[in-house]
Amino acid sequence: MNKAGGVPSGKNAPSGKNAPSGLSRRQALTALGVGAGALIAEQALVADGIPSAASPPASAGIAPIPSGYAPDGTSGRAAALPLSAVQLLDSPFRQNQVRNTSYLLFLDPERMLRSFRRNYGLTSTAEPLGGWENPQSEIRGHMTGHLLSGLALTYANTSDDAALTRGRYLVSQLAMLQARATAAGFHPGYLSAFPEVYFDWLEQGKPVWSPYYMIHKYLAGMIDQYQLTGDDQALDVAMKLADWVGWRTGRLTYQEMQMVLQYEFGGLPEALANLYTITGQERYLATAQRFYHAVVLDPLADGLDILPGLQANVTTPKIIACVRMWEETGSGKYHDIAQNFWDIVTGHHVYVIGGVGNFEHFQAPDVVAAQLSNFTCENCVSYNMLKLTRLLHFHQPDRVDMLDYYERTLFNQMLGEQDPTSPHGYNCYYTGLSSGAFKRQPLNYFPQGNPGVYATDWDTFTCDTATGLETQAKFADTIYSRDADGIYVKLFIPSRVRSQGLVLEQATGFPDDPVIRLSVAAGAATLTLRVRVPKWVAGPPIVRLNGTLLRSLPRAGSTGWIALRRRWQTGDLLEVTLPMELAVEPAPDHPTVQALIYGPVVLSGVFGSDPGSLTPQLEMASIHQTAAQPITFEGVADRKPVKMIPIARAAHEYYTTYWQTA
């Protein structure tokens, strides 16, 4: 067996340049920088004729951006394929999507709106929700924001009319409630399931649970409903809510705002930057600038690892926002923060499955074996790490290492966060990596939770239930990308894509089957088709075109892409075989503690009963493959036979991922 190199760290891209003198309003953000200069930059913008947030212009007449989806960023606008152009074919990814859609359409809008209606002085006969959505929870309402996004993503990818109708109803009801803000005693534009006084507490330094985090979820959901379903009312709601954020934060000094930022605010500046992209209204970019959390971001700009002790899912959305702020302002500091964070995390803070954190927090760098528990790898964090990786990769499309990380995390953690036995596709909170880990409800929040289920329909709402609604709805978004020269095949998932005059179909049993079959189902075009060659490949790929073995293969430099330019036409078939072999990945702090990898897949030993908390001793010479489809290995651990399967397929059984090997 070879020793796997782990999830690779990247290289810094060149930093952005400051804007020259003779500044436009937008350039002022770049030239004046971030951190302590944030409000100065904002004032430069506001002083340059931007309308006051107290009198926002109507959204009527504002057209969407010419093409693309604002959360894909500036490079993604050209590189990303719209979800409508990619169709998932039968596979575990498609099956997860179907279960997720069933749950999206099961969730009763009246129950999801109950806390909102009562917050605005209206009655509701709907039953209250449970978990973090219970009527006393300070973060009630966040699930509805993710539901808006999940429905929009589902409609964009599948054209499901029920998802469209459900989303539009939710938008219309929330718009009605937002219009009642002043009558309910709130400031204009306020929208939430909890009272505005929470923000008074926040500004006074009193304990409160993340109110701006909720605002981000509503704002992001409305942006998705506008851009992915064409609901103009959603844009109107988003602008009014963003103007409320602008008014609320615009009254604070820099020091007061930094105090506010000690509390989780999610990806709110990212959503504000996206709204700026859509509308061109620079006040949204100015508001986003205020959410620069200096104590966290300044050290990252200098390449310092200050992550140990930070809550991972509080931190990562701030970095996604930095990518979008870099793209919109040109500030190299924002870029350096994002790239440094990605390099630090993927190089020194990830487990073998690509997940991050133990008990939701970053731990000391390069410590894995000493941080194994059933509370590792919160799924929300990986949801955000994939968003970050996707945005950065659009700027560095030849970098296979970024896609290797994306694939490792997607195939091993995110695909496996959903319960395959549930028709509603419940998502678990953590992907544990201790000996005898078990996917289940998070015991730190639901200590009496049933170990036989990952979640429930109404009583265990958490942030991971919520992000799961989006993850399982957008598997199609990163399989392919494009440039002026052709199409990139980045992930190996059965699917059909329409782009540049072709309908290309990908048929594969990957990762059980190493053969990727790309056929032209319709159309004809001259373009370059690029297929990723992962770092884990065990030998030169075997490539056949229309049955003929290609011995001298054009490549896109030495970047790890098979590149074939020709006139493609209906009936063409490109077959790429990616050899796999068993490899080990040692824990950096205890190299004799190792995980097993087969191609991109992390293997876990599965047990019918709890094997205990001690890391089992694995006899490496005993490991052998017993089946290829589905992938199955066997070995001897602690003198007993053990079956090993991909970790994503471990469900309702104890499993062990790291082994003592010497």
C-alpha cells in the first residue's frame, strides 16, 4: 500500500493591488482598505451620493445580473454552469436529492411561519416547532431561511413546480409581515421570527444568541428565491431587510461594531455583497464592509494560524464573505485572508474525510489522533468549506488539489450526512471519527435523542438540519464548469449537462467502478473536453475515444487534466479509467494511527455492537478486498475480523475510521 499525502495545502495566489488615485466610489473601498479603515471607506462611499438607507429606492426596474448567480462570485459568473443545465442521473447523490425534496415539500409552511406571525402580532393556529425553532429559542426562524434556499435550489435544478409554488408562498407571507414592521413596533424593513430588541441587547453587550446570523439566512434565502426562481418580490424584501441592516449598523462606532461582531453573524457580509452585485447599489457593499471582524481576520491576512479555540462554523462564513468582498472591492487583503485560511485549514486542521473541528471548535494544528470523538466534523462547517473552495477554485481552475479536497469532503462526509433509510433524508449533526462512532442526533443538544434516527420531522431542528436542505439540493453545481475553450469534468457523478452546443452524459459507477464514460447524447461542437486526474490516481489513466486507446494524450500542461480538443458529435464516447489502490493516511500527531483510503474513498470498519473507545489494533497484512461493487474490504482488528466499507455508507451501525497500525 502507498502512503497517501493527505489533503494538500495550496499555494498563495498573487495579492490584489490597491486602486490608483482618482477613485471611483467602488475603488474607495480598495484604496482605503479594511480593518480600522472600514468605516472611513464606508464614509467615502456614502459621501459620494449614495442614497440614505432611511429612504431606499424601490426595487422596481432593477434587472438581474446579465448572467450567472451572484453567490458564484465574479469568476463563477462565467465558469459555473447554471443548475438548470445539469441533471443528476441515478446514483446515491440523486437518491439523496429525492429524499431531500420530499422533506422540503413535507415541511408545513404554516408551521414554519408560526414564529414570524406571532412576532408581528398575528395569531397562528399552527403547531409550534421543536429543537432550535422552539418558541423560546433565540434563533427561531433560521430554518425558514434555509428552506427558502433549498426550495429555490431544487426548482433551479429539477424544475419542480411544487418547490416553486411553496417558495413563492413563503416569500409572499414574509413580505406581508415585513410590511407590518412599524405597526409591530419595529423599524422599517425588519424581518425576523424574534423581536428587534435582541439587537438592542447585542449593542449593549448583553448575552444573546446570534441575531445577525438569522438575518443572513433570511437575506440569503430571498436572494436565492429572486435569482433562481425569478420572484421579484423576494428582491424587494431582501433590499428592505439589507437597508434595515445598513441603518442599524450605520449608527455604531467602529469599536461598537467590533463588539457586536463577537457574536455569530454567519455569512451576512457575503449576502450583502451578493445584493450589491445584483442591484449595483453601493450602500450594500458599504454595509458589508462593517462586518470585518478584525481580531479574527487581521492575523489571517498575515498568514497566522489563530484558529485553535475558535468555533469553526462561526469563523468559516466570514472567510467566504472575504472572497466576495475581494472580488467586489479588489482589496488584496480580503484575498489573502481567504487564501491563507484555506491553506491553513486544509493543510493543518482537517481530518481524513475533509471535515474540521472537534466539539465544533478548531483544535491545535496537526492534531488528529488526540482529537477523535463522536463530535468531530460538524457538517455545517464542511458545507461552508465547500462553498469557500468552490469560490476560490473559480479563480484557479487548473488547481486539482482544490478539487481533490472538494471530492474527499463531498464523497465521504456530505453524501453520508443523510440517513439513507429515511424518506425525508434526515441529516446528522456530526460525522464522528472516534472508535465506535455512530451517526445520530447530537447528544450535546439532544441528550435523550433516539440513537436510531439522525433527526426528526419537527423536534430536532438545528443548523445542520438546515444546511443539509441546501447541500442535498445542489449536488449538481460543481460537477462541471466551463471556459471559452470548452468544458471541465471536475467530479465523477452520473449526470447530464447541456453546454456549448452539446448534451454530454456522464455514466459511471464511481467510486465502485473506476471507469468514467462521457458520451455526446446530442449536438456537435468543436471544443476542449477536460477531465480531472486526481492526485490519488494509482497509475496513468487509461483513455479510450470511441473504443480506440489513446496512447499519446494531450494534457493541459502538467496540471492534472486530460485535455482533448476535437469536433465532438452525437455518438462520441470518451472513456477514462482512473486506477485506484489502497493507501494509508497517518495522523500527523501519531503516525502509527492511520486511516485507510481507496481512491477518493475513506474506509471505515463497521460493527454490529459498540467496539469500545480504544483505537483498535489493525493487522495491516490482513487487509484484502472482497468486493468491487460495492467496495468492500476485510481485515483483522484486535484479533477479530472486521468488514470495511466507505464511511459515507455507514448508517445505523458503529464504525471506526482510524486504526492503530503498529
